[in-house]
Amino acid sequence: MLPQRVWMRETPLPSVSVIVPAWNAAATIERTLRSIADQTLSPDEIIVVDDGSTDATADIVRSWGDRDPRFKLMRQSNQGPVAARNAAIAYSAGALLAPVDADDIWRPEYLERMTAALERDPAAGFVYCLYRGIDEDDRALQDGGDFGCEGRVLLQHLLVNFVGNGSCAVFRREALLAAGGFDPEAETWGGAEDYLLQLRIAATARVARVGDRLVGYRRSTGSYSARAPSRNLRARLAAIDRVMAESSVAEPGIRRLATADALRTTAARLAISGRWIQALGYGLRAFGRDAPGILQDLRIRIDNALGRLRPSQREGLGMSFLDLDPSVSVGPPVDPLTLRRLARLQAREPG
């Protein structure tokens, strides 16, 4: 039998508060809470804000609180995820804040790995990891892209949203509060509040990275991000414009290429949902702004559809998220042109 690990530290780990906004999440929140409870580094508190649910969400959370006092339930009328997150942050006490949506899941080592990365980089305002798409049964779908971005990365993050979702970043409290928290104005755009917050922190601080896929990001037709791809497009571009203005970034080329990437992403989401005519329209608009990038992306997608990927890039599809090696990638790689563009931007970032 292996000996039980004992932490030997001169200073204690910073306290961690997990933030869970939830609205009618009864079908998934049990698995989300289980993934939090199973962390190898236990959080100090788990604050779930029931945002006016009409299903059994509150009852499920309350049952966890009855068994474990770290699980705390807050309830409010339906005000949206921004208000729910900010309410939990105001109530929380942790030096580190770890949001997770009520339909996503973490691998057991998530908080341990993320906290360690922040300890290694005291100048980092937040740390992110890679994620893997999952279906309604927690089976692996294609991964989010791995762009390798870390350090001073504002220009890179404006070009490509390399974090990808709100469940795979852990923030230092002081950095989050200095950036204003989750901005309620983003609700009027249709979302992108997590992307806006990350950009604002990246404008003044370093960003740390964990290069494994520790988050299962649920891609279901009923999820908040999947309901209106065109709304997500508008929100992303609004966040880019806002931060470019706030940070005095005079980079029209970034705005053009970021718009093309946002249009391409919207086209892909529409195609997945079977709205082919709309997808074609967005794809053509993306092509008009960045023909070389769209052709590179299209080539990779065709190779994927025709089964030309290496076996190692396909064999994990359909496996349980928790059973699949987090260091293994499933799906097509990031196109080389995007990586070259990111490398050029990195060379222009401050030290």
C-alpha cells in the first residue's frame, strides 16, 4: 500500500472558493458537484447560486449542504449568470476564485494543478487549463484548441479566445476585483462576460497555463452558449472592442482577424446544429476577412471528416471523460497559420 501523502509546507495554500451559477440545472448539477467534492485539493467553500430555478436544482444543492457544510446555497430571482457569479464572489472568502458552470465537470486533480501553477507564477492574475468537449453522458467529444499561450498574452487573447469557456480558469481575488468582476453590461451583449474579464486581467497581468485537459465542457443543444451562436458572435466582438479601447490597443489587423475567427466559430456551431444555409453565410463572411486562415481551417476540417487524422487523435472519441488521459488530444490540431500569428503577437507583448 502506498503511504498517504502528507503536505509539508512552510506557508499554507491560499484558500479556494468555488463559484457555481445554476439555473434549471437539475439534470447535470449532481455530476458537477460530485466533481468538486472529489478534488485532490479540497476547496474551502463551494457557493452555488440558484438563479431562480423552477426545477429541483435547489433541492439537490441543499442535500449536498446537509452532508458537507462547505456546500452553501444562495437563492435569487432569475437575473442571469453575471449577477449569480458576482453574488457568490461578494459572499465568498477565498483568495482564489474558481468558477464552474452547473453543467461542466472537473477532473479530480483540477484545483491542485491550477493552484500549483499560480504558486509558480506569482505575477499571474489567473490560470487556465485546456478543456475537452463532453456530451450529455460525459463522453468525450472533440477538444478545444491548444494554442500554448501564457505570460503576457493580451494581443494573443484578443486574436483567439484560447481559454474557451468559463469553467477552466482560476482567478486571484485581487486581480478579479481590480478588473471589476463580471461586467453586467455583457448581459446586454448576449454573453462573453468571462472572456471580457479574462481580457481585462490580461491587459495588466501575466496569465498562467496548465497544458492538460482537466475540464469537461458540456456541449448540448440546450446549453447557454449553444442556444444562439450569432449572439455569442456579437458578444465576443463587443468584448474585443471594449478592451482594445480601454487598453489603447491600436491593432486594426487584430480586429479583422478576430472577427474572421469569431465568424468561423459561429459558422461551425451553426453547421453542427444543422443550420447549413446560415453556416454558409457566416463562413463566406469569414473568408472575406481572412481567406488564408479559413482555407487552412477548412483543410483540417475536411481531413477530420474523411478520417485522415492520426489514430491517436480519434481513438478517445466516445470514451468517458474521466477515463481518458488528460494529456491526450482528441480531434484536429490547431492550424499552423494561427500558431505563427500568435507567435508574432507574443514577440510584441511586454516582458
